[in-house]
Amino acid sequence: MEFTGHVQNGVVVFNGPTPAEGIAVRVAPDPIVPSQSTQSQSLFDILGDLFGKAEGLPTDAATNVDHYLYYK
């Protein structure tokens, strides 16, 4: 017997009939149905609204990134 469902607020919720109370079940992600986290988006799609917003950076920030991150 196979049951389907989804995760809601961190809890597995079955779609349709549920297994009998107390029965042991095994839950595994369905590899056929992509989840929201696996939908491909480019980095620009995710962070594009931040592009060009940084102000007051040193002119050599890209070249000396380690210096500015770890030594200053």
C-alpha cells in the first residue's frame, strides 16, 4: 500500500486516506515531483534587486577582498 502527501509546517500531511493509527511508515522525497527549493533560479534572479546598491566601497575591493574581509 502506498500513501502520498506533502510537508506542511514541518509535519507530513497525507493526501486522501491515511494509514491506520500506529502503523510504521517510511517517508522519502518523491524524485519525480520537484520541490520549490529545487526549481532552478539564477543568482541574478534571487539577488538582482541588490545589484548596484552598495555604496562607499573601496575602489580596489574586488582585487583585495581578503584584506578587507579578514585584516581590517
